[in-house]
Amino acid sequence: MSSHSDVIVVGAGLVGMFAAMELANQGIQVGLIDSGSPPELLDGLTAEILLFREHCPGGLEGMRVKSREILLGFIEKQTAGMRAESFAELQLVVAPADVEAAKTDADRRHRRGVPVEYLSEVELRKLDSGVSPEVMGALLYRDITAVDSEALYRALIKACESDRRISKCWGVKVLGINVKNGRAVGLRSSIGPLQAGQILLASGIGTMGVFASTGVQMPPMPEKTYRLVSQSIDSGPDRIVTEYILPGSFAYRSDAKEDSGFYVRLSACVRKGQQTSVGEAREFVVVDNNGSSDRAARDAISRHFAARMPGYEDLVFDNLISRFNCFIPDGLPIVGPAPNVEALFFALYQRDCRSMIGPALGNLAARTMIARKTLEGMEELSPERFPQSAPGGRKKSFGE
Amino acid sequence: MREKRNVDICMIGGGIYGLVTAYHLAKVGRDVLVIDRGPYGMEASRSNAGSIAIQNKALNMLAETVKAAYRWGNLSEELGFDVGYERRGGFRVASSEGDVEMLRSRIPIQRKAGVPVELVEEKVIRKEAPYLSTEVLAAGYCHLDGKADPFKAVLAYAKAFERLNGKILTHAPVKRLKSEGKQVAVETPSVSILANKVVNTAGAWAGLVSAMMGVPLPVMWALNMATITEPGPEIIPHIVTHCHGNLTVKQAKGRIIIGGAWRGDGDPFTGRQQVNLTNIRGNLSWACTMIPAIKGFRVLRSWSGFQGQSPDRVFMMGELPPYDGRFYIMAAGSGGFGLAPIIGEQMAEWIHKGSVTENITDNFKLFDVRRYCPDESRKAADMM
């Protein structure tokens, strides 16, 4: 990698790679760096299915639709082994208080042309006898676009590596940002200084340790996500089973927090002849936490799964996978120019079991960098929504 | 097997807020345990530059700031240990016409809130503070501005707390918070604590701890830095701050202490922290521009520490959902060190009474953490 690029993208995740590709498409020379190597990037993606649906609590519908579009466009260009699948999804309505809301929700969406219906308790049991009798009903979506996470990453890495306008550098740790006269001019990294016209930080929670000295302040925090993966199953309905979340509610409500201390959600993708990921547990921990919570997380997920889907008791759990995610307290992604520092951009979001917005976010970050400012209509996602004023009420200049 | 402990109140975070609140709770006879991820008081509480200045504080917290300035004056006596407080009088300097205008516009607001502050013209400055650069065009002067020794202050509260049989457990980072009936289990690698009440005083980590409590609050964090020089001739009898907010200077035992919230490198989640030399240079060059006489002093060391901050720079204090008398927070304000003695005491009073919601007074409504709690923000997130 040359020591000067038009743009350096930090972080080869979904956001970073889609951003790099979009920038390269616009004829920009991109440097893409990550602290891991391609095999490390693929680590922990076993049996992870990324859902691309447009109907999700939490809004951002435009971004969700766009994500699916970009994904399908990307897949079309791939030559081998990569396809999007269509799944049926059952969203279980667990709380009696949510039944009416779920019915109204299904009705409203159905009228808008979304292939969804509300299943009563009886209909649900007829469709899937493995679901607990305590579940009140379910929303059935007939057509959810889903893609295998590992296959997608593999294809993305390959696409980035074969693009001449993207110079890749794996295993690079970013230590800080050099700022001159209020403008980001490059990075301090484990392989020495790297200069760039613009910098995009898309390295998730790893980003947090990079920008502190620029004076920018933001509230994301790390959360550790655990997924429990079962061994392959011989038969199965090829279906995704999740829990219905009230529109507008946070992913983390105190009622989603179990007494075990974890936030647990059912998020099972049952596929014939495939390993199955059955649920997620999340906890907030500092990054240097060693694996001592693994056992508790495994228990919490399997307990939760057994309570919702007792009919699947013969599943044998094989593997607990964990990784650190970035949690943003207001639930919205952070994408756009850094406050107070020119030429520095952020693209952060929290990954959850609801839907994938990574591709659209990467694309949006790239377009924002080309425009050099927050795009119209995207103000609520901008890093500038976090006030940065100094004690005297004035903006402070750093690095002068 | 992990050691088990049963306590009435567990403070998570042994910074100055944790210790002040713990001290006042112990004083009314509560059984309090303070736990910290490292040695106590190591981050914002000890790494700040020790200004107990009033003029550089946010305008919406002035009343409390003035009260705190008087309180610091008697603190060594109250605690029985020295906190290193001296009331010096402070100049808040302006070095451009725009700055002077800003000072001029703030002073009536400050005076209205009871801050004894006046605008001093250039002529008077030359006479009263000849060490200030000729670039200083005017300054606000407040005789209540002072300084404390952050190291001593933290230690004084810790000792006073321990004298009341309070216990401090160091090197005990919280791994998980769990409900255990009507109590809360606080799990650390070495000890498992069962508490009736848990108070989040975790500073830069307050967001993370609040998330463990079930309510992820938007706590931003920063790495504050400060610098101290070798001793030299006594030239600065006052506290000097710049109205841009990026400089504080004072002299103690001949050493110049320079701060101003310039930022270091690192993040609280990995714990990595490092002084950022570019920013230290920026900080020192501001100091030398405003007070040319300190150019001859040699820097002894610079240091950094994590501090937490709410998005609106106002404290987050109060009780957290589900409001059942178990979860409290006291965190993340601007100018927190100076305000600690009175705000921590107020928090202790509420915790002792049980309910914050019922007892909160008008002048503290602004600080109420409920402004960030999900019930309110949930509506905002609903964009469907």
C-alpha cells in the first residue's frame, strides 16, 4: 500500500467494503485497511444469516430497501457460489400485551403490499408444532431476502482484492489520527504514518480508540454478542424464527434483559442439512473481558430457545460464537463528517438481529465523502447530532 | 469460589463522585461499599488540573458552582484531611475583540446567578497581574476562583469514608449486574456482591454500567490531559483561564499546572490511554502566549485520564428505571470535580431517602437523568 491515498477506509467490515467499492467506482484511489487478515474477518460467521427486510421496528426503511438493492446488485455481478435466498419468517408474539399491536401491524403492512399475515395460536401450532404453547400468535412473512454471511464476506473480500483502485493492507492497527489546522491529514498506524485526503472510520467499536485526541466525542459503547450454533439437522422447515418487537421500541428494553444479566433474543434460522444459529445473547462488557461469560451466555440462549421452541429439543448445540459490536444508545447509525475536524468521516451502526443496513450505510458514507458534507435528509444520522461544545461555549481547535 | 459480600449500597466507581456520595451515606449510618476497576480515583478525579473556578462553568449550573466554591473552603476541616484548597481569585482572560464581547455578554448572566464577577480592563490587568501577556485585552475577575489538589481531595474523601467504616474494594471491574429478588448482584472477577441499591458513579464507563443496569445512557467520554512543570519562581498568584475554554493555569509550590481539556489518545473500553504530544504542544503554546514568563519552566510530566460527559454537558443524576429504589446514577457533567462536594452530598441525601423522583427540587430538575431514559426517547425512535 502506498503511503498516500485519496481516501483511507479503516475497517473491512460490510460498511467499509461497500464504501470502498463505491468510492472506487467513482474513480477514487482507496486504501482499505483492517487490523485483521481475511481469514480473521471470516472468523465467527458460521451459520450466520443476514436478513435484508424492509419492515423493521426502528424505522430506516429507505436504508433497508436500498441495502437489499445494493446487495442484489452486488450478487448479480458475482460469478460463483453466491446467492440470495428467500425465506419465510415467523415472528413470535410472546407478550399478551403485544397481540393487538401485532395484528394492526400485519394488517397495515399487508395493505401496503407486504406479503405478511397474522397467525392465531391455532394456525401457528398447525404450521410449526415445535413452538411453545405459551406463544400468543405470530406474524408470518413469506418472502425475506437472506444471505449467508460467510459467503457474502468471502465474495466482498475477493471483489475488493481484485479491484485495482483499492489497495488493501491487512493486519494494520490504527493508533491515532493526525490533525493539522483542524483537518485530518493521515493516520498513525502500526506500519507507520499513512497520509490521506480523507479518512473514513468504519471499524465498529475498534473506531472508538482512534479519534479521541481529535476532541470529537461520541457515545457508542461495546457490547459482546453471543450466538449459539447447533449441529446440522436432517430435516427442517427452512424457516427463520424470531420474536416480534413492537414498532418503535428499542432493541434493548429493560424487559428484554433477563435476570441472568443478558439481553436475549430468539433468532433462529432452521435449514435442512445446515448448521443452525438459534439465538443471540448480548451483554455490555469492556473489551478486555476474557471468555469467562461464555458458559452463562450459552445457558441463557439455550434456556430462551427451549422456552420459545420446546419442540426442537433434539437440537445439539455445537458452538458458541462471540464478537464485539458497537452499540449506539439512540439506536441510529452514525454516518457523516466528524464535528470540528475536516476530512474525517464516520460510518458506525449497531448490528442486531433485525435487519442489515451495512451495504446502504457504506454506500451513503462514500457519497457523503464525495459531497464532503452531510447529505440532505441525513442530518439525524450525522455525527453532528452529538453536541461537541467546549466549556466556554466555543468550539475548541485541536492540534494547532 | 468467589467471595460473597452483602452490602446495603454499592457504589460502582471510586472517583470523587463515588467517594463523596459514599462518605455522606456512611455519615448517616448506611453500609456502603465502593468498588473500582483499578485503584480508586485514578481517572477524571485525579487527572484534572484541580481548578475550582466558577467563571469557566456552564451558565445553567452557576448556582451550584458558587455554593461549591464556599464549600471547598471548609472542606479540609469538615473531612479532617487536607484537600489542598486555596482561594486565589481568578482571571478569565480574553485575547481578541470577539472574546471581550463574549465575556461582556456572560457577566450579567453570571452576576444575576450570584457570581461575584467583574470585567477588568487592560490597565488594571497590567497592575494586578503583570505576568499576563499584552495580548490579554480584558478579563473577568472572580475572587471565589480557587484550586484544590485533586490527589489530596480524592484521598481525603476516601480516608474520611473509611474512618466511618466504609469499605473500598479496588481492582474489581464489574462484569455483570443481575437481579436477585429485590436485590442486585454485582459480579466482579474476585467478589460477588449482593446490594440493596447500586449507584453508577463510573465516569467514562457510566454508559456501559447503565447499559448493564438495563438503561443504556448516551455517555460520551474523553481523555483529559494536564501538565506540570518543575518548580520555579512564584509568578502566578491567581488562577488563569482563557475564555475559549482551552487553557487553565495555576501555580502551586512553584510548579505551574497547565490544563484546558486538550485530549489524549485511547478509549475506556480497552483501557488504553496515552498522552497526545501534538495536543500537549498546543496546550503549552496557548499557556506561553498568555503568560510569557512561564517559557523558562521545564515540563516535568504530562498525564491523561478518562472522563465521562453527558451530551448536554449537564449532570445525569437520579434514579433509573424501573424506579424501584435499586438503580441510581450520578455521573458525567462538565466541571464535575469542583461541584462534587455538594452534588455528591445531594445525591446521597436522595439515595438515603429512597426516592429521587419524589424529592427532587426545582434547581436539580435540570440534572434529572430521566431526560435520557427510554420511556421518553422511545417516542422519538418511533419513525414507523
